Amino acid sequence: MARNRWWMTAMALLCAPLAWGQSLGQVVALGGHSSDVVLDELRGVVYVANFTANRVDVVGAEAGDVQGSINVPSQPSSIAMSPDSRYLAIAHFGNFAAPGTPRNALTVIDLNSRERHTYALANPPLGIAFGIDGYALVVTSTQFLRFDPLLGTTQVISTLQDVTANTLPQPPAKPPAEIVAASVQSSADGLTIYGLTDSMMFVYDVAARRVSYSYYVAEPPLGPRAISVAKDGAYYLAGWALFDRVGMVAQFPNPKGDLGVGSHAIDSDRGIIYAQVPEQVVTTTTDSTQSGGTTSQPGTTQANTPNPDAQPPFLMVLDADNLTVRERFKLAENLSGKSVLSRDGRMMYAISASGLTIIRVGELNRVPRVVSSTPDVVFRSGFCNRGVM
């Protein structure tokens, strides 16, 4: 186990011009608040954890039709599927404050036989992901656990400190990403698992059974509260920042830091990232002073105003190595948590405001868009030295 502490601050950067077309994405309304998503390509379905409806919704991966649901214990917050597609593991964030009774638990469903078992957890689970070894890493507010879905047994890998879990109940409109405030995701090769909470980031080496974690401070908060991992685990996105195994590589421009709005997914084969990371809205106000019946305007001030209505939701297509924005497409609605890509990179499935949004990212070249015929280069003076361009 290794750990350290560090901090980071987002910077405001210039963005690529917008390329608007029609609204992108097929919205699948599910009711309740969706909290996590898993793609089962073997069965051609998507499993969506419905945090407030206490079920896992089953959606057709191609058509987006709701095929049914699986009732589970309360507050399913995180789900993961074993590498052999046999087990679906569901973490339940039941951290009810007194006089309520905590109902933190883990449910395992055998997708072949439909047999299920639920196991109590001593502390609230923050996330779950499977490694290539067939065991699930369960992250709670105090421990890293290695879970055997066949036997239902857990082994403590490491302990945690200074990680505080929110308590229930929470306001009805609050999205699960803000309540659980954590995300866990494994690489496609199953060898590395990354995770993010309000104060801690970690990486788990599946083969070595070794976890390393760091405490951090970020301004604004690392939102959206989602983790996306490259296929080989060499780099990953955590909120608005891109990391490799050494440290932060790049960041999204002027991020708002909203935990419950936005999402992203990495297509390692094509070297691109699909993301919605809301930006702070900059408004300009005029300072006016009045003296002797005259009004003077000595200057203007800029303020970052959180006004969601001023900025429609859009999906960015970015370079995976430096987050350079290639294009932006208007979304049908805000994304709100984890996204997953199909194995061939053709489909993207994202938790969204109404439930699930399906985006055919492999067909973006067919989407009508408006682009500039002549590029413009804009120079701005430096903030510290106005004479430097």
C-alpha cells in the first residue's frame, strides 16, 4: 500500500469552436435516479442501477427498449459484471443515519441461473469493479475488500482513513453521483482498477493484489463524479482531469466541478475521448459610479456564474493524449455519471437525467453539423502581463 497527499486547481483555457447539429443521443426514460451502468454484450442488454426505484433496469443494447427490471434491496448504487459475464454484483449504499438502520449490502446475481444472494456490509460501499481474476474489488468508506462472487466471502486488502460517506436520507432531487460521491472502474483488460471519492483517488493492481491511494484537494471539485479508464489502464479520466500512472496530464477547460452533471468515456483504439464536462459560465457586469449627475464606467468585472440554462448540454470529442477538443455535438439531455463503450467503439451508454442515453458514437461522421469554413486564430494578452501576447 502506498499513499500521499496532493492538490490541484483547474485553469481556464480557450476551447475549440462549436460544431452544432441536431440533438444527439437516444434517451431511455427509466423513472427514478440511475446511478451506474454495465454493458452485457453477451446477452445484448444494458443493466442500469436505479438508486431510488430499488431495481436494476434491463435495456436492449441496440434498440434501447426497456426489456424488464430486477428488483433488488434498497439503494443500488454501483454495479459490475464478472469477466466471464456470469455474475452481476450490486453494491447498496444504505448509509441511513440514526434513528434509521444502516442497510449497506452487496447483492450477487448469477445471470445464468438467476440465483441471487445478498450479503451485509459493515460500512457503506462507494463502488465495485471486477478484475480479470474474477474477484470484485469493493471499496467502502473504511476498507478495500476482495470479494469472491461464488463463495460470497471477502478479504481485506487494505484499510482507509479520512474518507467520510454521506448519510441518508438526502433531498429527493439530489442525484446519486452527489450522494455516493464516488466512482470505480476497471480497465478493459481487467488488470487495473481506478477509483475516485471526494478526497481520495486510488489504483488497484489486480495481479499483485496491491492498492495505492492518494488524498487530494481540488478546486473546483473533481466533477463529473465519473472514472473512465483506457483499455490497458495506462491512463484514465477522473472528473475534469486526465491522469497517467505518474500524475495529471491535462484538464478540461474551465470546468464547473458539478458532481452530478456530465460523463466521459475513453476509446483507446481511436485515441479519442467522448465527454460532457460542463464549463463555468462567464458573465460580464459593468461597474458604474455616479457623481454630480454624471455616470462613469471605469471597467468591467468577470464572474463565474453557475447558470445551467445558459449552456445547453453538449458532447465533446477530444484527443485522448491532451484533451484538445475536436468537435462538440448538442446532447438531448445532461449526462449524469458513468459511461461505457461497446467493445467495437460503436455505441456509448451513459447515465443521464432521465435514466440512460444511448449515443451511436461510431456514426458521428453522419451527423449534420455546422463548421467554420475558415479557421480564426485569436491572441489574448497574458493575465499577469498585458503586454505579452
